[in-house]
Amino acid sequence: MLGAALACLIFRVNLPLALLTTLYTNPLTIVPLYLLAFELGQLLPGVGGHFVAPPELALAGVLDPARLGAWLMALLAWMTELGRPLFFGLLMLASLLAGGGYLVVRGLWRLYLVRAWHARRGHGGRP
């Protein structure tokens, strides 16, 4: 949020909106968002893939150089298996959230303008 606030001050853009949009990606929501993106990616034709549990991280295996290589290869294979559905699902989710956010902001702005216009007309504004 600090980075978003500083960028808003520098670029003179909407601070409350930028701070609000940073709230949906936090340590509590990032896992559900990525799972949703993966599921969306699986719905796309030709993407394929299925969820596979990540390789277990045994502390002794990570500290042992011989076992570390095998674990890293298993991690790479796991990431590759998730890759296509997750990549395309993230693109799809980002597009849906951006489009939906744009429409909501446009609708709320229109509602604000209509109400302000009606209030002005009701208080002696020009016809």
C-alpha cells in the first residue's frame, strides 16, 4: 500500500482507489486468487493440465546438495505442469477483474454525476 500511495502522489492519480485495489492481493487472498486463475485456465480449450500437489520440502533434503538437485527438478516439473493453465488463467482473471472494475467505476461515476445534476436542478440551477 505504501508503494501505491507514493505512486499516486507522484503521478497525481486517485489515492483511495489505488489503496483499495491493493487490498485484494494480500497473503490471505493470493492463494484463492491463484487457485481461481488455475481453474479458469483449465476451462480454456487446448490449455489442459491438472492440479498436482507440490513436492514435499524436507529440510534435510534441501540442505543436502545431492538431494537439493532432485528436489529442484521436481519443483520445476511441478511448476511446468501448472504453467499453461495458470498463465492463461491469470490473463483471463486479470482481464475479467479489470473489465469488471472499469464497468463498476464507470457506473458509480455516472450515478454520482446524475445525482449531482439532479441536485443542482432542484436548487435553482439552469434548466
